Amino acid sequence: PTAVDSAGVDMVSFTGSTAVGRRIAEVCGRGMKRQLMELGGKGAAIVFEDADLEAAVRGIGTTFSFYSGQICTAPTRVLAHRPVYDRLVSGLAAYAGRLRVGDPRSPDTVVGPLISAAHRDRVESYVELGRKEGARVVTGGERPPLERGFYVSPTLLADCGPDMRVVREEIFGPVVVVLPFEDEEEALALADDSEYGLIDYVWSGDVARAFRVAGRLRSGGVGVNTVGRNMEAPFGGFKQSGVGRDVGVYALHAYTELQSLVWQS
């Protein structure tokens, strides 16, 4: 027996991959146990032509550095409005090129190692797959010349298509893919063309458009002109990104059972 199917466990909260989440859900289903699952993501970052591009680059650039991209909320799938596509790609490439890769104990290190050699090899295989699929490696794509540790250089793949595996699958490393879009409707269609729906992002100088687009995205959360999170806001995903909501008062609902009492007055 496992902890999940133990008779002493009434509810399971899990953060991890969608594949493992499915296995846990199957076990929970047999015992009618409640679940709270925060699973995979492939966050879309929609950048419109009127966006503050420097701010967008800084926000998207956190994918390269924050946990070395090993986080499901990262904006790894950039959708760039055609008029600013080249400028955004250049900005992201320059940003990635300035990041120092190395020992996390060093104060000037920005990008640390991945969790294991096996995962490093997996991330590198995705970069090579992107090349074969026709993506353009703008920067990165090589293994840093470091003696110890499982490092991958911050990598930017441009000129990607929506059917590429590097666009559709969670890589979980310092790798960002970029696709162009022509108008708002295409941006929404591309963003929602994913099995995931955890957190998406919108950058625009038009507040009305930003909120309109955010409200139409099929994701559990949307960052408007920011990658920051409010720790009182509910956190969780749509589609294959999970079940339920955690964080803040909403988490209390997940971790409690309601009981009704009716009596005659």
C-alpha cells in the first residue's frame, strides 16, 4: 500500500507532473478521496505591439533564471505581435546572453544547474528536437563548459510553429520558444491551443485590451504586465494543469469538509 491509498488519508494534495497526477487521481478515485492537484504548465506570454517591451523581456526572462526554468508557472511560450516580433526576439536574446551560468553558491550566478544529469539530457534533447522541427536557435543551445553540475545555457528558440513539440510540451528548463501572431483573435487561439492552462500572461499598453484578453484565456491565472503573483489569490489550473485551488482563503475549502446540520426550531 502507498500513502495515497492508506485508509488514514482522506485527501491528497499533490504538486508535480501531469503524468504522476493522473496516477494519483486513479488511486484516489478508487477510494473516493478528494484531491488538490497543481500539475504541469506551458504558460503563454502574449506581447502586443503597444507593450512595454523592456518590461516584457524582464518578465519573460525570469524563465531562464528562476529555478533555472524548472517551474510550471514560467512564461515559456511567447506569442509576439508581428510588428514587434524581431525587437522582442532580439531583446530576449540579449537578456539571456547577459545571464551568468554557474555555481549557485557564487553571488554573481543567475542561472544554476538542473536537478539531475538525466533531466539535463532531456532538456538538451528538446533543444535538438526544436532544431530538427525547424526552430531557429537564437542563443544558447549548448552545454556550458563547467566541470561539475548539470547545466543548460539559457536558450531561445524563434520562428516556431504551433505544432512543434517544443511549443506543445513542457520542457521544464531554461528554454523559451517564440511564435508570431497577427491579431488578437490569433493570439487567443494560439494561447489556448494547449493541453495545459495554469498561468498565462498578457503585456499591452491598452488596459482595456489586456483585461479583455485575460478574461478570455482558458487558464487558472493570468498576469497582466507582470509575472508576479498575489499570494492571497487562488492558485490552480484548467485542463491538464490540475484540479482545485490552493493559496489564500480558497485553500481552506480544499482542506476541509462541509457538514450541514438541520434541526427543528
